[in-house]
Amino acid sequence: MSMRIGYGWDSHAFKPGVPLKIGGLAIDHPEGLAGHSDGDVLLHAITDALLGAVSAGDIGTFFPPGDPRWKNADSAIFLNLALEEIQNAGYRIVNIDTTLVLAAPKIGPIAGELREHVADLLDIEPNAVGIKAKTPEGLSVDHVAQAHAVVLLEQVEDPTELKSMTAVIESQRQLEDVVKDLVSQVHGEPVRKPTFDTEDIT
Ligand code: MG
């Protein structure tokens, strides 16, 4: 059976006056994460890990810097597109593991809830999701949140199973029009090559 691994990393600075969202979860905290989208550092790292696992580029390939459509966007849109990409490539998630690096808030008390929420977004079991957190000792980045993510994929051998996976995503999230539009934009322009832009505005 064919298997693939993927790795993703992201960072966002904290900013007063914006809501904090990590892993799609709204977290009570005086500051949120700055970004063109909702700044969800964990979902961005997972999205890049999924895209990387099937050599589909990165988050900037699909969501170019400065595109007004993604202003304050829910990062679940980005994640859903990455899920679509791995399914189109014929794979499904075996498990993911993540590490958050941030001084505050403490992740330990909400790690269980975070794990269940991320599992729900990925349509996998909570025991297939690792959520860990560390403080940035010695890094002098106390006002920044970083996230690392690795994912393991396995090839889906039964094509009918792939169809049912896609149906679940479409029915649950109602983001299919956005995702299909993005996929066609990236794959439908023959002259366009993936832009591996290092400027991450998402
Ligand atoms: Mg980001």
C-alpha cells in the first residue's frame, strides 16, 4: 500500500483586538493572531502538511497573498481544499501530529477539546490527532504563535470509498463551491505554475 507523509509549519504574531482562533476553536484570550484570514496558525500548518503530502504545493498556491476574497476568511476553507486535494490524489489520512509553540494561552486545559474539533474538521477519529504544546523557551518570541504539523496518508484502494469521503465533506461543510472554484483556478490554467510564495498572508 502506498503511503505519503507531509509536514507543515506556520507562525502568526499576536495582535490586540482580534478574536483568537486555533484549530478552528474560538479561545478566550485578550489577543488574537494577526493575518489576512482568521490567522488560525494550526489549521494553516495542517493545510500545508496535507498539500505537501501529495505534492500539491502550499497554502499560497491556492490562496495568493493579497486576494481580497480571503480577508478574515475562516481557515476551515483552506483545510477543506487540502482535503479535496488529497482525495483527488486517491489518499486518506491515517493520523496527524501537531505541536504548538506559544507562551500563552495555556493549551493543556483545552487540548482535548481542540483535538476533537480538529478531528471533526478532518473527518477522522480524535485518537488519530495529536495536539501538543510547548512554551518558546529561549527563543524570544513570546508574542508569536507557531505550529508544526505532520500527517501520514495511505492510498485508498476502493474507489467507492473515495466517493463517500467526498460526499461527507460536501454535505457537512457546504464549502464545495468555493473549493471547486479554487481547484479549477489552480488546475485549469495550463500556463500557470504553482507559486511557492514564501510570503504567507494567510
Ligand atoms: Mg498562516
